[in-house]
Amino acid sequence: MTAATPENPNTGGSGIPRSLMATAIAAVVLIVLSFAAQTLLKYEIVQVNPLFVGNVTTGVDVSNHQGEVDMRALADQGVQFVYVKATEGASFVDEYFDENWSAAKAAGIPRGAYHFFSFDTPGADQAASFIATVGPLEGDLIPVVDVEWYKDKKNNPPAKEDLVRELGEYLDALEAEYGVKPMIYSTGALYNDYIADAFGAYPRWVRSVSLPAWLYVDRYTLWQYSSRGKLDGSTGHEQYFDMNALNPAVTLEQLTVG
């Protein structure tokens, strides 16, 4: 019988140097971990921003997804302001707006109202709907318009000039009614591509739930840092709350109408 060839202690019998094998395994592990981390962040499964918020003024935004919200419960948990969805497009009124709007005031939480902007209806008509629904805002927070992709709009976006024209009509109408510049909520890419050039002077509410906004945004008023806030108070199908942090250089008093 032929004698076995002695194993090279530096190759482990594979013929591949142990150091090279270890490097290859480490590289594969790093690639897998990187891919997993990107996936968790992309789909908002893991949100690390709460670690970076710090001791600042924080609040929530609510809509029919949270149902009729227990605002006193939110106040007891330290919520310092709330934005309530009022309208969408030119005719939709959030079914829980009246209840949530009144409850926020009764609970002593500074409140503001927001409108979800439609790319399919005239901005002036949308402004008229918001004003008729919300009414006076004296003593409340400045109004907000939520501009983000919906349905198939990201793949079939409106022409930039059309969006700028109609959003401008909306903003002008609210500024004339309330005497303040409304705040614009949007995601980073949409804001940079469609909004920043024409409306950069308006207060900005940036959505950034995967990374701290201050890493890449020069100026913001509010930062939505999480979409998975765990608070008591929801009676709807959505048990999580959007969590928002006020820029430390801004006060709620500065955002109050009147």
C-alpha cells in the first residue's frame, strides 16, 4: 500500500493556505452582514435613529390609521406635540380628524394639522378643502403639506413644472389665509429633485428613518426619525406611531401661528 502524504499544517489538507482561507471566510461574512444590514434598514425593520435623537422636543403625527387616538395617554408618555391629518387631495377628509384635533387640545398637547398633497387635483382646490376643514389656526402649530409618492407616482411622476405650479398655488393660499409659511414634509430624493429649488425657503420636515437627518441635511425644522414608535394610545389597525424630533435650534413657540 502507498503511504499517505503528510498533511501540510499550513493548508489544513485542502491545499489552500489557512490564512487565505480565513480571509475569504471573513470577506464572505462581511458581505452577508452588510447585505443583511442594508435590507433591514431599507425595509425599516431595524431603526437605529432613536439612539441618536438625544434630549430634544419630540412628538408624533397621526391619521385614521391610528383611529381615535387617546391623546391623554400620549401626553402621559411625554409626547410634546402632535400633527393630525386633516385632508387629502381636494375632497378627502380624515374620518378621525375632528375627534383627534379636539382631543389634542383637551389633553394640552400643542397641535398642528397636515394635508396629504395630490398630484392629480389643482393645488388651489386642495387648499380650499384644508382651510374649510381645519378652520382658524391661531395658537396652533403652522400647517403642514405632506408631499410624497403614492400609488404608481414614483414610476410615473408628474412633470416638475406641474408639481411646482400646483404646490405653489396650495402654499400661497395657505400663507394668505394663516399669515405663515406652511411646512413641507417630504422624503429626501423627492424634495431634492422637485421641491428644493422653488420652495427651499419654507420650513422643512424631513423623513429619514434609516439614518440621522443631520448627517446629510443642511437645514430642517422637524425630523421624522422613526415610523415604529411604540406608544399606548392607538385604537386603529396601526399600533405604531411616526416619531418626530424638533431641531434643537427651533422652538414650538416659533412654529405657533399668531
